[in-house]
Amino acid sequence: MSGVAIVPVTPERFDDLVELFGTRGDPSWCWCQYFVTSGDSYERSAPHNKRQLREQVQSATRPIGLVAYAAEPASGRTRGPSQAGSTTPVGWVRLGPRPSFVRVTGNRALRALAQTEHDDLADESVWAVTCFVVKVGWRRRGIAGELLEAAVDLARKSGASAIVGHPVDVAARSTRVGGSELYHGAASTFAAAGFEVVGRTGGTRPVMRLDLTH
């Protein structure tokens, strides 16, 4: 998709995340906190989770996510005079060293797979992509794919040896997959970016990996 700019999140951009996450749906109450918690430490409190993400953005020594901005309105919408020349936050992806996502590394199925594959889940050089948010009205326009490509680029520039994801294999589902279920991303998006399936934690949940050492 042309006209999309993707940049690292900064404290100054946090209000753009607030606009993007909105007041309805999973992002508005999770605030990307599920995978950085474990067990009962996850709170289903929107104000609490919002504060946590704000603090994480402010205290981070490296970007914890990327924000996509579009310079043009979604198809069928008209930009008013006050919006002329402005940009709209339309997408988000969270990523970072895999050990920072304790719910990911604590997953029993993943731990069993890692043991079989001799994959060290404590390896800080392996990064993970955990969550995507694409604004309603902007979906099916390739934004998730562009966010993933930018995530791969950031991980590579940060010295990561590999980057992994746990997307949904839509083709393996016997029922329709709603947009809200794809916050992990779609397997087809990861495949298009060069990721390969290294195993599965469930029938429709592949573990996909891209080696960044070559």
C-alpha cells in the first residue's frame, strides 16, 4: 500500500496509539499487555493496562513497537479542510526479544517444541512479533504485511539473529476467521515475508521463523 509511513513508537507518539486502539474491541482494554504477563498477573482493566503500556513506551531503551501512519483517508471517506496534510495512525505491531514476552516463552506447547528443535527460549537475540492492530476501515489493504516487513528490518538492525511469530493459519480453519482474531497475524502474511513453519503449537497455530543471520 502506498502512502503509509511506519516509524518506531516514542513517548511523543503515545496519543496516536490511544487514537488507534480506540474505545471498543480488544486493543482498547488489553493495550498489548497479555504477552508481557504470565498466569494471573494479567489484569482485565483498561486503565491499568493503558498505564502499563505508557510506562513501557516511556522507559524503553529500544522501540517496543511500530506505528503505521497513512497520509490519505480510507476509501470512500472525504478529508475535510482541518485534516488536510495530516496523517492518521492506522496500524501497530509489537515486537522485541522473545524472553521479554513471558507468556510466549511459558507456553507448554512451545516449550515442548523448543526442546525438540533445540531452540533456547532464553536467547535474547531471537525476537518475537506478538500483536498487530489495524484500524477498522483500513484492513485488507496490506498494512499488516508492511508492519511485519518493518518489524523484520528493525529486528535485523538491532542485531537479532532470528524473528518468530505465532500467527493464525486461516487456511487450516474450518470456520470463518474474523478480523479481531487476527491480532497474532495471518500465516500467509508471515509466509510472504519469508518466514517458514518450524512447528505447531496447535492445528491452526504454526510457529514461523525467519533467520536473520544470512
